[in-house]
Amino acid sequence: MSLQRQQDFDEANRIRPDLSGYQDRIVSQGAEAIVERDKDLMIEAPTGAGKTAILSKLAQKVLEREGGKVLIL
């Protein structure tokens, strides 16, 4: 991981709120599905469930483990 990317992650972590229990579970299971099982992932959640926070943390975890790029649609 480049120094600039690491600095960006550090700054994002500083201002990002902690995830709740169900959000942490989605991130952990999602990262495992992507990294260890090489699966595509779709997350569906209601309004206000914190999808942006979940996807941000999930992208960070995948990049920390694998490097490369993440595309969120």
C-alpha cells in the first residue's frame, strides 16, 4: 500500500464513526466472501442502516488484505 493511500485511510479512520454489531458482522462476512472465497458481493439494507459506512469499512478491509482496487456500484 502506498504511503498516500495509508495516510488517506488513517484520516478516514479518524473521522469515521464506529460500526454497530450488525454492521461489523456484515463487514467481516463480506470481506471473507470476497477475499477468501473469491465471491462477488451484494449488500442490501434499508434506508438508514449505514450502507455507506459498511461499504467504506469493507473496501478498507479488502484493500488491506489484497491491495489493488475496489469498485462500489
